[in-house]
Amino acid sequence: MLNTQPHLQACDDFYEALINAHQGLSTPESHAMNARLVLLLANHIGDHATLCDALRLARGTVGLKTATATATPTAADHPVITPILPSQAMA
């Protein structure tokens, strides 16, 4: 089951590290790095249904079925996560 509640420790620090990791990369290099990061994290998670839920939420298409789902979830079942700026970015 996909955890959509705030769970990231030191989220501002991670956001800063993510932005720094992209510094100096061209757009294609940045996209490739993001793809590698997604695949690394997907491998770490490992659960197909959870990953499919994450794909649907990230795309904003909560009505698509996963390979293991028996019913189509509604938006109320899986609200789309809206990213927010870290607190230090607003200072």
C-alpha cells in the first residue's frame, strides 16, 4: 500500500540535495538521472501494486487499474499529491 502521508525526514535537506544533484546537467542528462533515480527507488520498494499506485498518482490518473486491482479506485481513494516548496525556499 502506498503511503501518501508526510513521511520524509529532513525533507528540506533532501530537496536541496536533489536540486544540487541536477546542477550542471543538461536537460537530457537531468531526465536520465531522474529515470535512474526512479528505477533505483522502484527496485527498493519492490511491490508492483504499490509502484502502479505511485505511477497513477504521479500522472494524476487515479482511475487506471493496476495489474492486481479488482476495482477502479476513485479520486477520494487516492488523492493526487501536490508538491510544495520546502520551507527554506520560501525564506
